[in-house]
Amino acid sequence: MILFYRIFTTLLYPILFLFTYSRLICKKEDPFRYKEKLLVSQFNVVKKNALKLIWFHAASLGEFKSIIPIINELNKNTQNLKFLITTTTLSSGNLAKIELKNFKNAEHRYLPYDVPFLMNKFLDLWRPDKIFLVDSEIWPNLIIKAKKLNIPIALINARLTSKSFKRWMLFPDIAKKIFGMFDLYICSSNETKKLLETLELKKIYFKGNIKFINQTDKREIRNINENILPKKRFWFAASTHKEEEIFCLKTHLKIKEIYKDIVTIIAPRHVNRAKKIVSLSQKYNLNVQLLEKDKKISDGKEIIVINHFGVLQNYYKFAKSVFIGKSVIKKLKNDGGQNPLEAAKLKCKIYHGPYVYNFEEVYKILEANNISKMIENYDELSNNLIKDLENPVKQKNQNSFSINNLAEKTLADTMKLVKNFIHNDVI
């Protein structure tokens, strides 16, 4: 079956050009760097010289954010490291441009498709000393080539659900071979740890979910509207997907029956959809503003649509109540949920729909600490928000400190394993 996968991905290569160009047209790819995924000539390799090269592959936004504290910690005590960070999504690539400016020893690239000759060349040219794949990024051609080159691989924040495990176990020999090539597992949950242990693997640890350790310094968050927001009665809808904006606008109209001054701020998961949300708001006869970067919220606007990237925490800082998207669309029930941890650390009351498959365990912890609550429909959301907004001033949420304490412990315990792995110490 591995041979079949390698042949299939090779034959798939021409089709990947069409796939990528279609995503480019839909503005889901970087218009200047998309060829990094397709062409060896675009790999833009930087020689590591005498430094030890550590490669982290974090597919999307949440995974990328989760490894930044780890790189920070590694840089505190070690001077001879260089980092290669790869991602696959446009949003994570855009954030990397911002975040990696803080590091003189880190390079960002888009990960090539898992086609044998692409991955072989990528590894031959970069030759990392250690590889960390984040979450569920298990790419057979990458893993096989790394093992041929004797490059140790760790799966950090490993996430394996019972559903995905059953799919792997349709081919048990393949599963044992691929998973057996990892030298270290740092799991995101006890469930994942137990599932991996059934494969009789070694060096499997659970130290907490590293997405909890994303460090947020409230003092460093700047917002051009920071003098305006505390004076508004508003709620924030973050990372919304198509269909969820109607849900939010209906929620707004229901709240408006009680509070005429209510302001709803919407930050779509993909900002290229912002103008469509403006048009939708106008169909509901709502006074809407498309908020561009470095622009202030205008007086008299009741719907604010964010049209720039990477600013969620700018609004979490001031929002008392937040709805987090990709959670009420039933067709996404097996791929639902966006990361709520940034909002939790900034002491927001979080609401979400029933479809949070990707963050079920995180939400269980937040719910247990009275930080999040599931809602079924916009009536339920609006009723909760009406109660929250009786006093629109954001209150201190003492429960968030338990999240920060958990984050500190997770970071400390995870770093012991990471450092030992990098420096070849016995784990």
C-alpha cells in the first residue's frame, strides 16, 4: 500500500498544478509564493552552516501559533540553532511574515506537496537535523525520506481521534510501519496516547495540549479603536464561515430589540469574504462598515466587518462576549471548530455551536472552568448575550487564571522532552 501511495502521489503531480491555480483564483494561496509547493526551483534553501537546523511543520494558523512559545524557549538557552518553519495555508503564511520577524534564526517556507520527488529534493537540500511534525501532519513520503536520511522525527501535540484511528486500522500493517518511524510522540490528549499505545510504539507522552501555551501579553496588544471599544455595547463574532454571518446578523437583530445601541463586530475566517458580508448586512437594512486596517470605527455603525488579517486578539482584549465560528454548520460537523484559547486567555466569555470536532477536548476544559458555553441556535445565543450585555463593561474572569497556570505547566513539561530530543539526551 505504501508503494501504491507513492505511485499515486507521483501521478497526481500534474493535477496539483490545476488544484493550486484554482485555489489561487479563489485567493486561498499566496500569489507570490504558491510555487514553493510545486517546484524544486522555488524551494529557496538557506544553508545552515555550523548551526543545527530544526524543522517544525505546522500546517495552519493554530498549529503555527502553538510552536512560537517553544521556539522562544529554545532560543533562550541555545545559541546554535536555526529553525525552518513550514506551513500550508495562506493565513498561517501571512502570520509567519509577522511573527518570524522577531527571530533572526528562523525561515518560513510553504510545505511542498507530499509527492516523492518533491519531498526527496526538499529534504536533500535542507537536511534538517531534527523534524517536528505538529498535530496530525502525517505525510508518508516525507516520513519515509527522513528515515532514509536517518533524521529523527517527533510528532508534537499528536492528535489522533478514534475515527481517524479506525481509518488507519483499515491497513494495520501500513499504520504500524508509518507510525513506527517516529522517534518521539508528545500527545495532545490521553485519548491519543492510549490509541498510539495499542500499536506497541515507544516514547509516547502526554504533557498537555501545546495550543494552551500560546503566550498572550495583553500589554503588547494595540488597537487603533482601543479608546472607542470600551464605550460601545458590543459583542464579537470571530472566525466566522459562510452561512454563519446570517446567524450572527439574526442574533444582532434579536439583541437590538432590547439594546438599540448594540454593535456586532464580525471577523470572517477568510477576509476575502468581507465585502460579501457587507452586502449581506445591507440586505438586512443594517448600517454597516467595512473596517480596513488602521481605520477607526465610525459613529452610528451597528455592524463592523473586519477586512484585515491577524487582529482577533485586538478585539478579544476588549470583548466581554465572543462567538467563535465554524461551529454551527452541520455539514462541517466532522471538521468543525476554531481555536478558542486566545479568547479564553484574554478573559472572554465564549459561545460556540455544537460542531467543534477539532477542539472537543479544549472546549471540555473551558466549559468545566465556566469559560465557554455551547448554544444551539441564534435565539439561544442572543438570549445569553442580552444577559451578558446588561453590564457591557468587561469583568475580570478569575477562571482564566487556571488556563494560564495549565499553560505554564504544559510548556515546562513539553520543553523537557523537546530539548532532550534535540540534544540527543535519553528521554
